[in-house]
Amino acid sequence: MTTTPSAKSGSALEWIKSSHSTDDGPACLEVAATSDTVRVRDSKRVHGPHLAFEPTAWAEFLAHATGH
């Protein structure tokens, strides 16, 4: 998997979308990280709500989701 910056949304955050996502896919997520949060949003609703996680919680989620 590689990551690419998503289209500009007017946000100060740099949102990243996985290379596994496609522009026409029905379920794409984007992730943006800061020093104290990891944020997740729906790529089809860039101005809509997003989830915010502490970095340790996000790392635990990824470990569980990838089986590592």
C-alpha cells in the first residue's frame, strides 16, 4: 500500500488516501495526523464530520485490523 495526498479541501490538515482506494469507490476513507490526534473522514464528504483518535488508540486499531 502507498499513500497519496487527497484533493484540497480547504483544511489545514494534510489528508491522505490509500492507494487501495479509488475515486469511484463507494467506501473511501482519508486520514490526517497531527502530533496529538489521528483524524479519519469520508472522502466523499470532505467538509463533513470526522473522527479523532489518540495516536496510541489508532496504532492499536491498525495492529488489530492488520493482524499484527
